[in-house]
Amino acid sequence: MWLLIVLAWVVIWAGGTYWYLFGKKSPFSLESVRPPGPREFDQKKRDKVIKQGFSVDKVPQNLDVIVIGSGIGGLTAGATLAKAGKKVLVLEQHDQAGGCCHTYIEKGFEFDVGLHYIGQVHENSLLRIAFDQISEGQLEFQELHQHFDTIQIGLGDEKREYTIFSGKTEMKAHLLKQFPNDTEAIEKFFKIMKISAKKTHYLATLKLIPQWVSLFLLKSGIANLISPVFRLSGTNATDLANTLTSNKDLQVIFSYLFYGVPPKESSILINALLVHHYKRGAYYPKGGASEIAFHIIRTIQKYGGNCLVRAPVSQILVNDKGAAYGVKVRKGQDEVEVHASVVVSNCGIFTTFQKLLPPEIQVKHDVQERLNMMKHGRGSFLVFSGFDGTAEDLGLVSTNFWLFKNNDMDQSMDSFFALSKEDAPDNIPMMFITIPSSKDPEAKIRHPGKSCMTILTMVKYEWFEEWKDTTVRKRGDEYHSYKMRFAKNLFDWACTIFPKIKDKVGSDVATPLTNMHYLGAQRGAMYSAEHNLERFHAEAVARNRCNTPIKNLYISGQDVFSCGIAGALHGGLLCASTVLDHIVYIDLLLLKKKLKRRKKHKNKKHKVLK
């Protein structure tokens, strides 16, 4: 009798698991991907997609999902849900969709706001398949030169320069040539990279299986027996680097892809993942970063949804049973209610919980508990410089440059962020230079004879906080003078690498306040909540989920898993999986297998024809 009960339970459990994993229709298919169409250069036609202003008559009827914020995380969740049969509306507070993927044109120069380069979009990679599905095959990527990053450490005669190459074997081999006395350290770091790349999906799984199961696996120690990835995620980068090598320059290489968190406060798993991200090549979207939003929005529209801009959400509507049922949108002096059974927030956990929820919901214990898991990220400061002249004229290249004044990242960042407002502009310890016009082969068609450069560094929000209540572009002379002190020092430093640009500059400057206005980034943090070590302890990963204490309200984007375009996109996929109660990654993996078989069949056929 007991045996029959046990067998029946096993059969039910196995059947339920199979149905959960494979029983629901996939939102993805090979058939939805079509060859890329001709690039749309007509700005008016593009604006109809990415700059469609909010009005009640443009809201689709019988909405299923409202997405707040049109960054890549929101668009990914929206497109995936749309392809699963949901009627989706994406609302964007800015006058252009795309979040950090949008570009803007100023005086004939096109500037990339947040996408500087992306990895893991080689043929049949999971990320590339995801991009192909949500854009239905319309996004194309230009592979950059194999030498994709240069790292300079020190100044003047003390300056050392290292180069980073992509390639399955070339990345490590090239690094070994530059650090011949640190072979063992590099070998061990690349083993960590391999574990991080192959096993990070275990961490994502913690967010998708029932939370009690995740916590049981972690607290019992079973998870650590399965993979070292759970331990690595909570290991700080400085401590691990110290066990590998005493060479401070090499330690910088292990953590040079900087996102505002010093190595001693960051996870070695995330730092290793960021380096590995470009191992199979660094890429840039053909046609510029705005192509991403342009094509994903058209996918959402194809399935009956829409994306509307100039649609600032003022509140998430919550009923007396504690469930979200829509949003209020500011339209001039009025507020318009838009209803849907699911609300997805892609505007960050702090904005969502502290600004958009009704006050009586904000103070609830479970909401505050979730908020306390996160810290505010560092603010970003960007200098957008346009030049009259071609890349050849000015000596500009597609390679990115990472500049550090010394090789102690922990000490230099601690010292910098401890500075007073007055001293900070003259003591910037690091910066990043990217040249979008040299990455996109079509930039010459769209803007002939023009080049552009973006310089980025991390800053403290408090240095700019006194102007937070002023209006954009009308913040006064004192603010302008202060931000230009940062800009001049950054630009002069860039001129040491590209001397021909010195007298050809026309610059636009974005401070944390600018990022708050245009991107809706809380405290100007482009990477959203801080990606510190506490956030990546396995138990914190398991608790930081897409679902929230408010029924029918979900979180997407960088605050779900990790930073950057790829991290935010995965946040969107995780969110869609949670809303659908269906792991869409399994669908992507099945597609990957089909594509591999198709390629194998084509290769065999090609050999026969030869």
C-alpha cells in the first residue's frame, strides 16, 4: 500500500515537473526569426516607433501587462510576454524609448548614452538567440577588432600599458605574454572565469525554483557540493586576487571592467564574468544602440502591444487586497489611470518601492525588508565629445581605453569618494573612453565627416545634490562651472592618448542629475542598485527575485541579477519566466540545439556539394 502511494506521488511529481518545464507553449520559435531588413535611416519613421507620445487613444485595449521603463530589461520582458500572447504596454518617462540603449543627436553628432560594447553575441550563443527572438532577427552586430580594450596604469614615465584580446584561446595566451612571471595566477583566474561562465545559471535557478527549496539547498550545504559557483559569488575580488598574485597591475586586469564597486567590495564571480563576457569577441550594434529599442518595440507592436514615451508613471495602483492592478500616468496637469492584471517595473527597486507604491504600502515590513537588501549605486559622470573629422583624420580607433592613475583600485576609490565636493574634480582616479563612431560601420553613412567620443567615470551623487531641485539645462552658472571642471580634467587626460582631438571639441556633459532626469536613474546610478558583495552572496541572490511582496507586481532589469546590457536583458528573461510561471531559458536552450543541428546539416550538405 505504502509503495503504491510513494509510486503515485513520484509519478505525480515527475508529471508536474515535466509539465512545468515543457508543458507550456514556448514564446520563441525559429520561424519568428527572419533575415534583417534594410536599415531605416529616415529619422521621422524611426521616431514613430521610439518617440511615440502617450495619449489614451494609443493605449491598447484589454491590456495584460504594463511595463514601467523602456530600458533593455523592460523591453525584453515586454517582448517575451507579448510573444507569449500577452497584450503589453511599455511606458517611458523620457521622450525617447531605450533607457541606456538610446542615442541622441546634438549638433549633428550622434551620442551613445550607455551601450559601449557587448559580448556573447557570437553565432548561436544564448544571448544572441535571445536578441534574435525579441527582435525577430532584425538586430545585427559588428564584431570589433580583436584588440578590444587597452588598460593604462600610472601617469607620465610611470605609465604601463596592457592590451586585452578576444578569442577562445587568444585572450589567455595574450595575457600570459604580458605577464610571463604570473602564469599560475592567470591559469587559475581563467579557471574561475570558466566556472563562472558555465555555472552561473545555477544562481539564476535559485530565483526560479521555490524560495524555500533554494534556501534549503544553500543552508544545508548541498548547493556547495553541487558547484563552487555558490561560494565564488560571495567571495570578494581583492581577497581572491591576493591569493593568486602579488602583482598589483595584474590584479587591476582581473577587475578592470569597473562598475562603481571597488574590488574589495565586489564579487569575484561578477568580475570574472565581465572579463569572460568578451572572450568570444566584443561587438557593437550596427546602426547604433537605438536599433535595439527600435526593433524590440516593433516586436511588441506586432503582437498588439505598444510603447509610449512622455508617460511618467506617478503611482502603481494597489487594491485593498494588496494586489497591483495598474498605474497612474501624468499627462500634463492630469493623471490617467491605465489598468492591467500584471505590472512590471524596470525603473529600479528604489524608485519602485520608495516613489511609486502608495505610502501605506511602502512602509510595510516585507517591502522594507526587500529594500534593505540593496544599496544605492554610484553616480555616473559622462562627457560626450563631438569632432569634425573622420577617425582617420583624428587617429581614433574602435578599441576602448581604461585609464587608472595607480594600481591600487581599492585605495584610490576609497580616497576619491572620501573627498570633499571642492577637491573631487581635480583628483579623478580612473576613467573609460569609448568611440562609438569608430565601432559602427554605418556611422559614416548617417553622419559623414563626424566622429564622437564618450568618456565615463564614477562620482558621488552628494557632490551634485545641492542642485537636485533645479531644472535641466537651467541649473545655473555655478553648476555649469563645477561640472566643467570634471569634464576638462577628463578630456585633457583623454588628449594624452588622442592628441589630435584637443582643439576640435564640442562637448555635452551628463552628471548624476542628468542621468536622473533623462534615464530616471535613482541618484544618477546608471548601473542601478549597487553591485556589492552582499548582494551576490548566494542566499541574497535566492531572495532577490522578480516577484515582490505586492501581488502582480514584478521587478525586471539590472536589479534582478547583474549590471550592463546583458545583465539587464537576463533580468527581463527572468522576469518573463516568473510572470508566465514558465522557464523561458529552457525554450532558448532547445532553440540552441535546433540551430546547432541545422548548422551541422548545412555544413554536411555544403561538403557534399563540394
